[in-house]
Amino acid sequence: MSNPLEFLHHYVEAVEKELAQYPLPEKPASLYDPQRYILKIGGKRIRPVFTLLSCGLCGGNYKNALPAALATELLHNFTLMHDDIMDQAQSRRGEPAVHIKWNLSTAILAGDGLFTQSMLSLQNLPDSVNHKKISGIFLQAVNHVCEGQALDMEFETREEVSSEEYLEMISGKTGALISASMEMGGIVAGADQKTLLLLRELGGALGYAFQIQDDWLDVVADPDKFGKKVAGDIVEGKKTFLMTLLLESCNKVEKMWLLHCLNKKPLDNASVNKVIALYKNYGILETTELRIDGYYSRAEKILEKFGESEFKRDLNKLIKTLKTREY
């Protein structure tokens, strides 16, 4: 299968080279081997690519932003290690999760260490960069990610969650790091505050689009391409964007049935099929698709405000590729 992101290969290769050369010590092995493991089992490296593209978009040398790009990828993998623990996930990217391959305590400590490494990577930025400003943006993003994760955990035990509350959650859990990735690229390039705000808004729109699209693809995607079971979120009783819309749209009897199912998860096949039928009856799939398109369109309109460059063309192509992704 051809890689739809092949046009970004030189940015990805630059990130991979930095990761390969990143000086993680050999000992203690229980701390650093799990970190090397999660970094080697893949990922699209989208967040660090956003950092590099944003730096170039603002007129900077994108290679100067590599330490910031690396910081975003190290942080992202830290969040994955801890997410897998909290979700009790067995695997990550087709391989055993760190806490399964080693143990819970090792995974917690290795994740903490990876967060520290992300901060240390920022120290490798050129002296000309405003280190205080970029560290502030980065740490604010970390805090917003934690807030988003906390809301996500609260939603698991709450009976009802509104679609607006769900958007608030993903603005932290998904959008915050994408926004910070882009804003840090701008800071490395020396962009002014107005431009940094545009980058933040661009990243926020992409964060909303990407997560809601994931929720939508869970129902409509080809499972062989998507890499997981169709309607897995419904089976697990997750309060996705689609589910929050349905709870706001359906009648009282249907809502009582839905809440009952969500309380006694996992859902059986008959219940899953009924939920999907309700999605179709209330136009939830179409409404969600329109919302996704709206966020991607917002990102494209923000991007139009930047001057022409190869970075703008690549970022525009990336947005269009993400918009049409099937997994």
C-alpha cells in the first residue's frame, strides 16, 4: 500500500535521524530500554512534522526546530505509555504495551523519564530562540493534555456528557500538543505574537478535526485499513463525539436504553447494531462528517493568511491528506 504521506518523507527522515541519535544512556536498562522500545515501534511523527513545517512557514530554517520537534514526539510517546496504563491496553501499534512487556512500575517510571527527556531536548535549541517562551508554551500544553485526560477519565463514570464538554476534552487531550507543536515552530522562526496565535488556532482546528474523524472512522472505516475492530468504541461504551450527539438527539426511551447500555458495557452485537441504526436514523454520521469538514476548512482558511512557500504547500497538502484519510 502506498504511503499517502510520502511527500513528507524528508521531514520524517530528519525526525527519525534525531530520534536515532538522541543520547539515551544504556543504564539503568529498566529505565531506558522501555523508552527506546516505544520510540522504535513506529508512529507517523505528525506532531514533530507540524513543528518543522510551522518553522519553515514562518520563514525559519526548519532544521533549527528539530530539538523542539523531538520534544513533541518524546512527550507524545510519554502520554501513550501512561494512557496505555490507565486504559489497561494490551498493545500499542501492534506490539505489547510497555507495561505488558515489562511491568506497571517500570512503565510509569520510564514514562516519567521520557517526559524529562522531552524537556531536556528543548535545551538543545539555538541560543537565539526565546527558551523561556518556548518552555512556557510546552509546559502549558502538557498541563492541558493532563486536563483533557482527566476529563476523559471522568466521562467514563459520568452518566451524561454533552458534545460541548467532549470538545473541551479533546481540545486538551488532542489539540493542545498539536497547537503547541506548531506554535513552537513559529517561535524558533522568530514569528510575532499575531502569527503565533494563528498557528495556535490552526493547530486547534486540526486537533478537533483529527479526533472527531477518529470517532467517525470507528463506525464507517474499513477495519483492514483502520487497524481495529469496527465500532470498537461502541462496544466499549465510549462517549465519543457521535455518542454525545446521539444522546442529545434521541427521544426519552432511546436515551434511557442508551444510558443503560453504556452503564453495563461492553455492548453485545445486537446493541451495537442498534446504536449504529440510531446514528443513521438521526443523521449523526452526516452531522459529524460536516463538523469534521468544517474544522479542516477552518484550518485551510487560517493557512491562507500565510505567504506562499514550499512549507505552506506541504502543510496544505497534509491537511487535504488528513481530511480524506481512511484510517
